[in-house]
Amino acid sequence: MEFCIRDNVTGEVRVLDDLEPFDEFYFSDGNGSCDCLRRIWFAEAGGEGACFDDVCGDTAFDMEVRDGDVVLYSEFED
């Protein structure tokens, strides 16, 4: 499974293969929907250290979860 994280300012997309087991609620309304956690994942996907100084929100990063060619969850616009 691929967990794609897009930085909505730069448009850069990074991919993690080993996040959580997929749960749509977790990414849409649970803890996985918060930018503070997504910022950590984005940094991890880029081999960077995580920054914890930023404020929480829900607009800085979007997610898409894929299982092969099948999109299981997406906040990316078509």
C-alpha cells in the first residue's frame, strides 16, 4: 500500500509504504487528518527530521492511499 502525502504549498508529493493499516476515518477525521502528523510523515518520506514547531490544522497537506492501481482514499483533486 502507498500513502501519498502532498504539500499543498509546493505541490510536492512524497510516498510512504509503511504507515498505518488503512482506515478511511483515521485519514478523513481521525488523528491522521491533522497537518501536524502529516508534516511528520512528509518529512519522514523525504528522509528528513520531523519538525514539531508548526501549528495544527487541516489544509497544509493532502493524502491519497493506493493499493496498486486502486485508489482507496483521496483528497487530491482530479
